Amino acid sequence: MRVFLTGGTGLVGSYVASRLRERGHEVVALVRRGSDARLLEPSGAARVEGDVCGPVERLAAAMRGCDAVVHAAALVFTRGGPAAFRRVNVEGTERVLRAAGAAGVSRVLHVSSIAVYGRQGGGAVLGEDAWREGRIAPGAHYAWSKREAEEVAWRLHDAGAVQLTVVRPGVVYGVGDRWFTPRLARALSLLPVVPLPAGGQHTVPLVYAGNLADGIVAALERDSAIGRAYNLSADAPVRVREVVEVFARELGRRPRIVSVPSSLLLFAAAAGDALARLLPGQDEPGLRRAVGRLLGDDPFDTTRARRELGWSARVAPADALAHTARWYRAWREMHRESS
């Protein structure tokens, strides 16, 4: 297949580009002018300049001759508020899908997020059909935008404009990660004691970008996945404590892990977000959002993806975490030397 890819310069998109190329597919990546495309370079993907917020006609022209679209571009953090999230995540998604229809590229895979589920009480196990049932906090602009983007995508599918598959990743990490890995590494470098709810015994919806890309490509290659959504939230069960211990070991740290009440950790995270917003040049921090994911076991059911796509962890979480931590340590040391 010839696949048109958005978000190829980001963590998820760059891994998808490489996996598509490994599978023998041709990749055309949409790249914004002036963006850092270093993560995309190893895949050898062709590039076309453009923006998901650009004119539909221009996007359609770039897509012509392709067989499928993978829409992985999204705004995750910004100081631009809800308008910025909506412009990129909702309106950008609609533009990409309408462009695909106009270009005659009906097959579209949309990368959504487990954020669409909101918070659902009662310890429920969340299958793919529960995505509109949970409560999303008024200030959770990313989650709202991803839910609305998915609603737009399904409406276009139901109208016959595209043949849609949706995947919903959890917290993604890997080489090139600009969010989860740096934040965890910084916390471990600063804290001699790491406070965790229940001592870190909860499982977490954490997925290695390489394993996530396997699931995305598997879904794209199967016609049976059309009209289906898949939780790709965790490639294998992993506990918060394991994540901290692997990263600490690879980063040369030996913090003491202590169990703390969930309410105390949430308060500290909210205070940290409030302080971070006062600093110039900081994106929307998202610490409260991240901590919220640690409170309780991973509720997302990945049975459908494992059964229908044959999805599994090609790289074990312990190995993927260690590999990512080693990359970050080398990256950090290189930047220290150059500064």
C-alpha cells in the first residue's frame, strides 16, 4: 500500500512510518514547514509539506495516489487553551478525513486516545463501546477534543465518506518521547523518595510505541477492522513500581518508594500544574492528568485487539522501558556536553 501519514514527525507517527516500511508499504508523510523531522528520517518516508489545519483541497492533492491514510497528528499539550486543541484535534481531523474522501482514499485509520473514556467509576473494565459514557472534567481540553474528534470521524464513516478504523492508545513511550520519559526521568533525578499510591502496585495503561505501531499496522492491513475500534492501551500488564524501578536503575538512581494516599498525590500534582503554568514557555503541564492514570488498575480491555488483530507485545515492557531509559540518558548527556 501507499500510505499517507500525518503526525510522522512525532513519537507514534515515526514508529508507524518505520513499521509500515518494514512491512513493505510506501509512506508519504505530511510535514509542517519548520518542524523537526529527525524522528522520521530513519524510516526513509517520502515527505510532503503541509498542515492538518490547511485547506482540504491542498491535503486532498497530497493524498492522491495513496491507498490509505493514517491520521496520527494531534496536539497533546499547549498553552493555547481549548481553542488550540479544537483547531488541531477536531477541525484538523475533519479536514484530513474530508480530504481523504475527496482524494478517493476511503481507507482511514484514526489514532484516538483512551482519554475519550473520561473517568468511569465502579472499577469497570472498559471495552471499546464505553467510550462516550465517562465524565470528562470541564478543564480536560485534550480529552474533550479527542472525544469530539472521534465523534466527527465516526459521523463521516457512517455517512460513507471514509472506511474508518480507530485505535485508542494509552500513555505512549519510546525513543524520541518528549513527554512521559523526560518527566519521569526528571522526577527521579530530583526525588530521593518517590511517593506512589498503593506503593506503585497498580497496573498502568502504558504502551511502547513500537508495539503500538504493530497494532496500528495490523489494523490497517485488515479489511475486517473497518468500522471497528481497538484499545491499544497497554501492550502487556506492567505495574507503576516496575516502571519506576527500571527507569531508576538505567538512570543510575536509587530512590526509596513510599506508599501515600491518593488524595495527597492528586493535590500535589494539581499544585505542580498551577505553578508550571506561571512559568514562561511552558506547555499545559498535564501532571494532574498523568497522576490520575496511576490511581487504580488499568481498566482498559485489549481483548478485541488481541483476538482480531493478533496484537501482542513484540518487545517486552521491561526491555522497552530499559531501552527507552538508556536512550534518554544518552540524549541528556549529549545535550549537557553541547550546552
